[in-house]
Amino acid sequence: MPITDVPTLTIPYPGWWEVSYHARLVVQQASTTYSDGWVGTALFVSNAPIAGSQAVAGIGAATSVRLENTIGQTFMHKFDGGEVVVLNARAIGQAAAWTVQSNGDGRTQIMAHYVSPRGDQPP
């Protein structure tokens, strides 16, 4: 599911890019019968996840009630230029309610820094 509060990122030209994202997640148990509740995030291009962009946060089954966490990844990726990068999130399991927020306590965002136009090998 795309995180619509975060604008997509269009890669303007080909080459190697250092890509980074952060997602501020809130995962909360809704009752006193605790079970696992997790949220996974990843960056997608053309409806497919970018390898190495996945991250996860959540609550274990013990007595945890609530977790707020900013998760993300920083990695190198070669783009052809013109791709639209989308931040997605999904629930793993059914026990917890979850939201994605962006405020002074933790920003949800995508960033990319152009590194090199080199061929198949990262700079």
C-alpha cells in the first residue's frame, strides 16, 4: 500500500544513486490479548520492491502495548532515469493497528543523491 502522505520521487537521469528513506510507524495493540503485530516498508519502482530497501518494525507477543519507531534504509541503486520511486507499507499479521506519521518527532520521507553515471558497477 503506497504511503500517500509522502510524495513520489522521480529519478531525473540514469546512473547510481544513494537512496534513503525513513518511515515513522506507530504500531498499537487494541486489546489485552497480545499477539505479534509488524509493519514492513519498502521502496517500489514499477510495482516491484527495490532489493535491499525493505525494513520492518513491530510488537512481540509478550506484554507490549505500543511501539513508535522510525525505520528505513540507505542503499545504492542504479536507475535508468525517469523511474518513479514510491514508499509502500504493509501489515504483517493481524493483531495490531498501525499508522504512518510525519511530524517533529520523526519525519517520513524519501531522499536520493546522485553519485555516478558509471556502468554496471557501483562507484
